[in-house]
Amino acid sequence: MNLPIYLDNNATTPMDPRVLEAMIPYFTQKFGNAASRNHPFGWAAEEGVDYAREQVAKLIGANEKEIIFTSGATEANNLAIKGVFEMYKDKGNHIITCTTEHKAVLDACKHLEKLGAEITYLQVKSDGLINLQELENAITDKTILVSIMYGNNEIGVIQPIKEISAITHKHGALFFTDATQAVGKIPVDVIADGIDLMAFSAHKMYGPKGVGALYVRRKNPRVKVTAQMDGGGHERGMRSGTLNVPGIVGFGKACELCNLEMAEEAKRLSALRDKLESSLTILEESYVNGNREYRLPHVANISFKYVEGEGLMMAMKDMAVSSGSACTSASLEPSYVLKSLGLSDDLAHSSIRFGLGRFTTEEEVNFAIEQTKKAVNHLRDLSPLWEMFKEGIDLDKVEWVEH
Amino acid sequence: MAYSDKVIDHYTNPRNVGTLDKSKNNVGTGLVGAPECGDVMRLQIEVDANNVITDAKFKTFGCGSAIASSSLATEWLKGKSIDDAMAIDNMDIVEELALPPVKIHCSVLAEDAIKAAINDYRVKNGLEALVSEKSHH
């Protein structure tokens, strides 16, 4: 086992060597511009892109013409939300999303508010799922888009996508989902799930960084988005810019591998995840965040009360994880996702996200369990809050001197 | 952002972790910060008849820099007179630990904890609480 071990696979995944192998010829030999229609260099590049488009489409049950390649999920999220708003502005200006979405969705919505959009931010329940009745109540005759993520990046909960899309369509709006964390991890089928637009990214599923896709439905209904970048009219006019051929080829290969291996992988990872969780929740005052039934197989988010997340991560020095603690960001605000679940600030500060992946071994998980236990106990020995808790002092009744 | 060697040293081998008997008259306790903010420091001093700090202990809930700041503070406090202790400035801590700007609040909290402990000791012994001239807030 090599140290440090990587347990932050929701941030990014290492590339699968088989993906790299597929990409290599497209850097130096098949380097052509996929839009060069009149010589063999262009044809070779185009062939690589076409094949990748099929591989990507197949993973999500789409037609290859429905795949718009982008620079990643952030761009795909922006294109979907801003592009739908612009394209359908004569129909309405109302968009519904929820408070636990990724910033790429929330900030795109905030941007549109300045341009006259009305945005409803649905709250989530304490398990991270939205309330379907609240969704339906929020829809008006001005609603053009419902944007709810598939699987959450911090806690891994999976929203009831089929039900959400059915409600959305009943009222004549479009359904968009940011499926960055879900595609390649669990079966996602745009037809069965009733998805009209979907963003996802290669680097979350063992592909390269800098490439992603927006699925845009072509039939029942035919969906269009207004391009957000002007140029050569690539990608059916929805996303101009010379295609990132090696990246796209790698994305295609990554999708093919996920298609072949994800069922086995999900089984293996959820068993490891369960082991990690059950071993760590033996520690007193530790809590799993988010719904434990409807969730991605590879994410565990645990709060260890009375220790602070960043301090804890420093003690877990041979492992890469992430924390909902404020201290990891410049903002000093703890995770808005965990706060949306109704967690108090101190529990949000005390959270650690473990993200397992294709290359995570059982040995590594065992190591992580031991390191984490040791770190939590070390930090609790240093924690005045732990001492007060053990003395039976109600911390909610202490008058803290905030600074 | 990497931590400085001194932060790592104090974090890994924190000095003077523990608890003094807060019911004793010659022990001053400062508890500053709030769990919601992600930092709570408790710093305690024991003072002899000559107004010299003979012992100091801390416990901190917070990031590595907060733990290191309070560990360093206890090291500095031991053997100092109350007056000298009162003069410890948060920027001394920033400099010693090479804290980056985003972690300066950890040193401020440590200075606040020192002053709170001293004032607790003073009030217990019938003296007025001292008000710091400078304000960080």
C-alpha cells in the first residue's frame, strides 16, 4: 500500500490507465481538427470524436446526436440553465432548483435573477431529499425549467429523479439534472428517468479533466438551448470551439469502461463504504449525514462531534479526504449543503467526506478506519468541548464569546 | 496550502494540554470562541504570590493553526509575569508560527484567550478586569 491514500474521489478521480492509452494517439499522430472536413487528419480526429460520442451516449441511454461536448460539468450546467432561460423566455421566466445544488447551478441561477428570472430554491428534508409535494406546489404557468441534481457531491444522496421529471412534465416544464456525481457510478438512463437535459463530466469517472457533456433531448420533446459562446457553430450550434479531441476520446473510453464495470464496482464500493461507516460510527457521538438508503455507493459523510474537520484532517495526514469545515475555504462558512440538512454549524464543522473509487482497496479502507479513529481520539483529548460534554455540560446553554 | 513546520510540530506534539482546577483562586480560565465558528479555546493559568505564571494549560477545538497558536501561547506564558503576559500580541504568534493571512484569526483568538484568563484571575482576586486598548473585531 502506498501512502498517502486517496479517498477524495468526489473531488476528482485518477484517470484509468486504459483511458490514457486510448488518448495517446490523439495528441501526436491523430492531432487533426475534428472540424477539418477535407483531409485525412481531420477525418481521423472526427472518427475518434464520433466513436466517443457513441460510447458516451450508450452509457446514458441517449442517441449520439444528443451529446454536446463541453469543457466540463460547470460549463454544461451553465449552458443548460442559461441556454434554456434564453431559448424559452417567451414561455416564462421561472426556474425551480434546490439549496443543495452545486455552486455551478446555484450561481448560474443567481446570475439569471439579475436578468429577470424568478428562481425558487426548494429546501431539502433532513436526509437531503427534496419534498415532491413542495416541488409540485412551486410550479407555476411561468415555470420553464426544474433543475435538481441526481446525486449530491457532499453527501451522495440520490434524488427521486423519475418522480421529479414526471411532476415537471405534467406541468409542461423541462427537467434538467446535474448528474456529475452519478453518471458512471449508478445506472442513469435519460429515457427511463425522463431527463430533458443532463450535465456530466469525465474526470469524475476515471476520465481526463477538462471535458464534459450536456445531454440535450432531441425527441419528445425536442429541446434547444441558446449557445452561450459565439464562434464556429460546433456541436449543432450549441457550443462553439474546436473540440478537445484527446479529451473526448478519453471521455468515451471512460464511459465504455463504466458501462462494463460499474455494476460490480458499485457492489464492491458500497460494501467497503458500509464497512468504513459501521467501523467509524462505533466512535461515540459520530453521525452519518444524509439519507442512507437512496445514495451513491462510494460516498460516506460523517460528523465527529466536538472535533473540528480541518484539525481532524491534519491528523489524518496519510489520507486525502475533504471536510465541510469552514476552515478549508476562505469563506469561514461551513458547508451550505450540510447546513441545508439542518445540521448545526458545529456539526457541519465536524464533518469528513470519504470518497471511495475504482482503485480503492480494502487494505486502504482498513488503514483509513484506524487512522481516523486515532485522529478523532487525539483531537478529542485536545477538545475543551469534548471535556465539557463528558462533564455533562449542555453546550447549547453556554454563552460563547463569538469573535 | 501547506502548514509551516512549527504549526505541524505544535499540532503533533502539543505542549501543556490539560486542565487546571478552575475553582482555585490562583487559577484563571479563559474560554473564547464558539462551536458555530469552528474554534473554541480554553486557556488556563496558575499564578503565584509574585504575580508570576507558574503553569499554563490549554484545550482547543479548531483547526491545526488554532491548536498550534494556543499550544505556543501556553509555552510563552509559563514563567512570565502577568504584566508581560498581558503584552503578548497576536502578531507575535503569527510571526512565530508563520501563519498565512486566512489563519490570523487563530492568533487573535489565542490573544483573547490569554487576556480572558488573566482577567478571570484578576476578578477572582478582587481586581478590576483590564480592557485591551486594541480591538481586532
